[in-house]
Amino acid sequence: MSDVPDVREMSGRSGLQSGADDPVLARIALGLDGVQAAQRGRTAEARASFEALWEALGERGDVFHRCVLAHYLADLQDDPRAELEWDRRALAAADSLTAERAQTYESAHQVRAFYPSLHLNLASDHLKLGEPDLAREQLERAVRSLDVLPEYDYGAGIRAAVDELRQRLR
């Protein structure tokens, strides 16, 4: 699992709960408890639950749902290649996401604010796979998108993680 902050922290549990009328987001919000369980060693159980939800959504499911869910699933993978593939799915969904759709559940959501974390996670994936040049490329994309983040909390965490990964890539 990734140890860098990401869009999941930005969306936060309260942001997902504000979409309680949406059954898919409600299932994702409930699944956050599964992610916490995964951090206590029940990764396979959480992964299976989220994969079942992914199958229910399908490749043509709502892009906001796919983005959030794929981002969660990436961190639940034991295999770095599988983690990379889930992070790529999250990025592809974000690329299809409109600002209006991102703000459906949380008016402060900006699609652009997803990118620093998404690219940071991809950089981390490539580093795990022994692909430092690809890691640097993704890290540079994360750096170029940092301007949209707030200076405090979430933004500060992403910036710190970018700096940490930059040091590891030297």
C-alpha cells in the first residue's frame, strides 16, 4: 500500500457521506471502514469488497465513482504492477471527469486537485517497479499541478510527499 497522501484524503469521509443519496458512493463510504480494516491486516477482504463494487460499476460506470474506487483499490494491491494498473484507471477516470461532476458531492472539489496525488502515486508505483525515469516523469507532472492545492493540511501533505519522493529519486 502507498504511504503517500492522496485524493482519498482530499475527498475525505465527510465529502463522500454528503453523497448519501447515491447508493454507489454510500457503498464506497461504508467501504472506507474496510480500508481501515485493511490497514490492520485484512487487505484481501477489503480488496475483494472493492473489486466486487468495481465489477458492479463496470468500465462504463460513473467516472467520479471509478476515479475514487480505483484510487482506493490501488492501495490495496500486493503486486506493484497491479497497483500501477489501478492508479492508471484512476487517472483515466479523472481525465474524463468534469468539474461539475466532481462538485456534485462536495462543492469544493476541483478535478485539477486530483492530479498531484494521482501523478504522485504513479511516480511511486514506477519507483517500486525499478523504473526511475518513468517515476521522475510522473513526479514532474505532480509538481506542475501542485499550484491548485491549498497551502495547509492536504496540500502540505502532498507537497511533503513530493519532496520526499524527489529526494528518493536523486
